Amino acid sequence: MFDAAPLLRDVFGFDDFRPGQEEIVDAVTAGENVLAIMPTGGGKSLCYQLPALLRDGVTVVISPLIALMRDQVRGLQEAGVEAGALTSGNTPEENDAVWDALEAGRLKLLYMAPERLAAGSALGMLRRINVNLIAVDEAHCVSQWGHDFRPDYLRIGELRRALKVPLAAFTATADAETQDEIVQKLFDGTEPFRFLRGFDRPNIHLAFAAKDGPRKQILDFAAARKGQPGIVYCGTRNKTEALAQALRDEGHAACYYHGGMEAEDRRIVETRFARGDGLIVVATVAFGMGIDKPDIRWVAHADLPKSIEAYYQEIGRAGRDGGPAETLTLFGPDDIRLRRSQIDEGLAPPERRMADHARLNALLGLAEALSCRRQTLLGYFGEQAAPCGKCDLCDSPPEVFDGTTPVRMALSAILRTEEWFGSGHLIDILLGNETDKTRARRHESLSTWGIGTDWSRPQWQAIFRQMMGHDLIRPDPERHGALRMTETAKPILKGEAQISLRKDTIRKATRRPAVKAMVAEEDAPLLSALKSKRRALAESARVPAYVIFPDRTLIEMAEKRPMSLDDMARIGGVGAKKLERYGDTFLKVIAGEVAAVHPVRRKLAGRDQGDIYDQLLAVQNDLARGPDGTDKPLTCSASQLAKVAKLRPDNPRGLEQVLGDRRHERFGEAFLDVLRQAG
């Protein structure tokens, strides 16, 4: 057995291991394949650095963050360990020093970015230098369904097979699904030794707040912690620069950091932050600092993170020394719409987009939680915990009210419209607001029309947001974000369960966002889908997106929803050539998962029978789940509806012969009313 204690003390300066470290070090040192899930700040790096010193040969460390690699190499060199990194940020002199140490056989740890594995020379080089262990940091980056996927991580499993050496994978943000994917991609499905050391960071205080003057909220949060080092994450580069200036105007030492900066400027910020006291860095989340600074005392999100995993990783940069740290995450309806559109406009396959929506829903659930946030957060990662006493909801439990009635109203409106619409149109129904869309779909005849006037539109938006947070409804990417009811909602709809909502977020929801959206909320998901299709076509043709169609054309498509080539030809910007080239493609996007016009209905075009068919179809959609909206779905075939429209039976017996017993029982009386009115 290897004796790690002398090196632990003499090189790293620790008298004892942190909880869970020793058994991981023993397994890695013994050459076992290892997957270790450890909380940020739990000492993951020691679990491969110490075995690297106990084993012969070179340990290759694959890490996605150049700044983190440079930081760890500096720390190891200060401790007297021969370590180096081959990164795109190296100077020629730094590269020469790494190669000299490798040639002399002195180097013990070689850090590399995963992108370097794509070079054909990488494998040959690694074979020559006597690699005996591969350590993978941030192993969740291998997950194609995760928040931080790096395609080059998929090459690591191939590297392990080629070098025939053990592999140790480490991450702080892998749920059960991601862990299984890591095992499949890095270990070829062969089960490694798994070490799950928990996700709790009890020294970090958790807090969320709805946006209400977000710049002032961030400035107030920073003012209460003046002189303490912190990070503010923003969704855009421009916002990082503006907020950093606002912080400086308030007397803080603050700078910004984003991917549009020159590499040297980013390095200067990294160095200032790592070495200085009290500096605030305002950064885009896509370019994480990657610095193992132990004394960051607070992290604030000026915009909602992409997922619950991204949130956990980003707040994890605070309090790595075990000392108290605080967080604040701001969120609002614009954030949610932005994150939804980023998912829907991406080029990922539908199943990945659905997984991304589910992860975002989990984060919304944390934001809208009614009780201890730490319980909710750890529950997502499969851990149970008692109320922590160190989050905003434990500090000040929110005021709640019985929200069963408005939630049932909303669910009923969703089912009455066959789960085909987003919250904007549903709120119009609940408020009884007549629009071109409600009139075109005859939705004023629904039993839910105008039943929700006790709440304003902003308050209904807050109710729908909380319903998403409680996973009662989910946006369906196949229907351009239309809301679908989950199994969790059914007992509430049937009156078998109740639900509480936060009163403060409903009470505060009294004004609309100041920024005007490109399209109405109801049309936004379709516009996102149209943009996604345009992007794919543009990338395939290697032309700018506007060459396919400009934004104004897509906006008109989203608003008017053409359902035929004739309709499409009337959209501004769709000339004959583009109609021929792209018309069918964009019609398919608009139609969703059903054909725009069924072939049976097309044959009735221009006849009275076509109008009757449409009325029968509308009645059927209203009764598809029964008069109460809770029965098992039942529909007629297109040919049955066409036959009724053609034959126009005027008595129940004649109609039953066309529909059969079950369908006649559900639709017969209503269909006869349509036929009588048609004369």
C-alpha cells in the first residue's frame, strides 16, 4: 500500500485528508478506474495530483479551462512539483520548458485542453512520454445532454483505450443520468469505482429574487459586501461592461471579463483577481473564470443561469476555503423566454432540447420554491436533507396562498385547447380578451372563456411561471413551446389535490416588461423555431442567415402562420424563387407535428362541406377529453368527419352508423347541432 501521508504533509501542507479524499486517492493510486462526484471546493484536484506523485510516469490531466490549468500548474510548481500545461495561451518559452521537462523525464503532471486531442500528433506524443494515468476534470463536459458539452471530450475514451492506462474522472455537477453517460463515454460502459461524496456546500447561503430594478439589486448586494472579492455573472458581454462601470461608479474595485476581449486582457483580469483582494469581476457565464481562488465571498447572477447544473457550478466558485459565502440569483419572465428560445433555436435534436427544457424547469422550481432551497437543490441531485437554516426561505419563509383555483382554471384552459398554445393565448382566453387568434379558433365559446378576470395579465404570467416551476406544465418543443400538462397536475385538475403558490410574486406582478418583444409572447416559440431552421439552412449553404429570409419575413410568418404555398407567397420577402426553394421547408416548421391541411380536407376545399368539416373538427377538439376535460382523449378520423360533412345525417341513428358507439356517445349530440345550424 502506498503511504500518501508524507507527501500530503510535505508537498501540499495538509495534516489530514478532507472527508472522502483518502479512499479516492488510494483507488486512483492503485490504478483503478474511478468516477468521483465531489462538491466544488471538496478537494478534487488533490485526488489526482497526489496519486501522480506516488505513481511512476506522467499523469495527463484533461481540463476545459485554460485559466484553471495555469492556476494549478503555478500552485504545483510553487510546491516543488514538476508540472506543465500545453495550451493555446502559452508563450513559446513556456512550451519549450514543458518539452524540456518531458524529454528529461522530470514532468509528473501534464495539463491539456481536450481540443488538443483532435490533433493527429497528440496520440503519438502521449505514447512517447510514458503516460500511466489519465485524469479528467469537469467530466460532465462529456454529456451531450448537459449544460457544458465539449465535443472533444468524446475523444478521451478512445485515448484511454489507445494508451491502455487507468482513467480517473472528476466532476461536481453530474446527476444520475449524466453519471451513466460518463461511464458509457469514458469507460466504454465498464463500471468504474464510483465515489459519491455529496453535493452539499453548507457554507454557502442561497438566495433568489424576482427582478425588480436588477441593476440596483446587484449594486445593493455588492454594497453590503464592499471590499470582499466576488463574481457577478451576466447573460451578455455588453451587460458585463456596463455593470462593471456601474460598480466602479459606486466605489468598488471592479472589472469585466468576456470572450470578446483580447487574450492578454483576459489574462490580466485573471491575474488581478487571483492575486488581489476585494476585486469584483463581472463575467459572462460562457467564459468561466476557471481560477481556484479560495476566498471568493459572494457570487451574484444578474441573469438566470442556463440550468440547475450551471447554477450549482457557478455558485460553487464561492467559499472554496470553507468560510461563509453568499449568493443571489435574479430571475424574471424575460430570462425564462430567453433561455427557452436559446434551447429551441439551437441545432440540437428534439430529445436533447427536451432534456434542456427539463433542466431549466428544475432551476425554475428552485427559483419558485416555497421552502428550504437547499432541500430542493440537493433533491435534484438525489440527496435528502433537513431544512438548512442558511437560505433566504429559511431566513424568511414566504407568504403563500391556496392557488388551487387559478391553477385549475389554467389547466382547464390548456386541456380545452388540446395543449396547442402558449401562456399568452391561454391568458387571453382566461381574461376573455378577443383577438384575431381567439376569433379564428372560436375560443370565445370555451367554458374557460373569461373565467380568470380576478387576476391581471402580469399576475397570470406569474401564476404560469410558478406552475412551470412546480413542474405542472412543460413547454413542448414539438409544438413550438405550447404548454402541456404533466402527470403531477392531473390530481389538481380533478380536485384530488391542492397547491400553494407564493403570494409575493403574484402581488408584485403589476407591470409589463419595458422592452417590447419582436413578436407577441404567443408567437415567440414559433419565431424561435423558424430562426433555428433558417440558421441550419444558412450554415449548410455557407451564407448569412438574412440571405435565406430576413427577420421581418420570419416575424410575419410567425404572426400570420401561412398554411399553404398560396398563403406563403403572400408573406413579404417570399418571392417565386424562395417560395420554390424554401416554401415547403418552412411550412413544415409552422405546421408542427400535424399536416397543415389533411388530404381529406383538401378535397373539400371551396365547398360548403369544407366549412362543415372545420366546424365539426372544432367541436371535436373541444370535446376530445370529454365535457369536463378530464376523460381519456378520443377523436374521429378525418375520413369520418368528411363523411359526416357530406352525408349530413339528421338523426342520432344515422350519425351512429358513421361514427360507431363510442364516438357517437362523445360527439353525437354536438355534431347534430352543427349539422342543424348548417341547414
